[in-house]
Amino acid sequence: MGNELIKNIKYLWHCILNVIYSDGRECTICNEYVSDEKLLCNKCRAEVKLCKEYFKICEETFEVKCFSSAYYSGIIKELIINLKYKNDFKAGEVLVQYMVDTIRKQNIKFDVITYVPSTKKSIKKRGYNQSKYLARTISYKIDTKSLEFLVKFNNTKDQIGLNGEERWKNLKDSFKCINIKYLKNKRILLVDDVITTGATSFYCAKAMLRSGASEVIILTCAKSSL
Ligand SMILES: [Zn+2]
């Protein structure tokens, strides 16, 4: 508990430093001068490959719609890595802006926002859960509630290095729901940083649908292939 508190304070401190030291005049990727409030210059922005279509995961008896803001390459990949491993919340801010744009342009409708959980082990390693940060920031920007609905069991392996089939097998039913009374009959937006095979998102969605959510829609910053 004490450890968690210290980490939260550290996280908060990082956010404060980010606000103090970002004047919004430099591109977060190439440090080029930016004339407006944006955190990404036009040149970097032009390199982002936006993802304009959604896809559906149909597994078992469930169907889940998945939206991504961009493809996982170049600038977007760099932004995600900077957020995830370097605590760069300016990069996080840019990613959130892309995700909010996707919600608006694709007219995605939902009642509550939630996120893909991390195991205690990976939070210990990195200090925070980037999907939680994305969900909370989106929630603040669009004025929609965000709640914690999922817990991941610790007994799964890291997905890195596994092929498609192994990823699905590794994650099968490895999430359980909490705060169930708040998700009953609600349309949930599930936020994550990257979608690859969709196994993580699907099993998260399945846990919430089985607990009474009326619909789960997935939104990630980026879509990647194995
Ligand atoms: Zn730039």
C-alpha cells in the first residue's frame, strides 16, 4: 500500500513537471518550433498513418468492435514508447488527442470508460499503467466517467515473443471484473495503447460482457501486426 502511494505521488510529480516545463512551443518528437498550441509539428503530424476503419473480433458468442487512431509505425510508435518507457506525458497528451479525434470522427457512443489493467508486476517495473493514464485523460477531456472494471491474474506470460495462437491461449479468461454494479447495462469504452491480435482486448471485453455490460467498444492509439 505504501509503495503504491509513493508511486502515485511520483506519477503526480511527473505530471506537474511536464506541465511546468512544457511551453507547447516545441514538437515533442523532433523539437522543431511549433507556432500553435499543438505538441506535434506539421511535418511529424503528416507522417502519422491514420487508421480510418474499424474491425470486429467475433469469438465464442461475442462480437466486439475495435477502433484504432493510427497504425503502429514511425511517429506513433515513438510516442507510445516515450509514454510507456520514458514517462513522457507530452507524448501521452498527443496520443490522447488522436484518440479523442477518433471518438468524435467515428461517432463512438458509450457510457463509461475503462482500461486494460496491468499486473502488479509490470506496474512495479514501470511505475504506472499507461492505459489507465490514457483512459483517465480521455475521460477528463470528453467529460465522461472512467472506472476501474478489470483485474488481470498474475499467472500469464508476457505476450512479447508469442505468436498469434499462443497469445490467445496465454490470455484465455485471464481477466476478472470488479465494480460490477456500475457496468450493468452500460456501453463501455475499453482503452489500451496498442492492439495486435486483439486477444487482450477480447478477453477484457468478454469478462465485462459476462458481468452485464450491454456493449464493449475497444479504442487503442495504434493497430499493429505481429
Ligand atoms: Zn516534429
